[in-house]
Amino acid sequence: MSASFKVTGMDVSGCNGILFAVDDLSAAVATVKAGGVPVEGEWETPVCSMAMIHDTGGNIVVLHKRKTLRCEIDRYARRV
């Protein structure tokens, strides 16, 4: 079964891909660009920031940095 959805105006239906969580998205993107890899798109949501590239096989690779949400901070504070 193949899912179809849009990522920053790109149709990624039927594509293979993987997502990597990174500690510093800006540094990861800079490293990728310095290596000559084009960044296809960068976007931000209320919960995370992401950048998309393609590997040499044409697969989507997403670099992902999750934001710390206020509710997680509050939940942690109640446990301590």
C-alpha cells in the first residue's frame, strides 16, 4: 500500500524514505550543504523543524529536530 501526501508542495506518493532525529538541525543542514548535497526543502511545524534531502538512490531523507513542548516541560516539572 502506498501513501500519498504533500511535503512543501512536493508529491511524495510512492516514495521510500527515512527520518533521522538530530540534536542540531542547523548544523546538520550546514554539513549536508558543505558536502554538496542539495537541500530540497526546509520547514517548521508547531512541534518540530525538518529538512529534506535525497540519497543517491533517490530516497527521501528527512533530518528532524523535535521541539520541546510546554506540556512536556510541565509534565517533567511535576515528576521532579
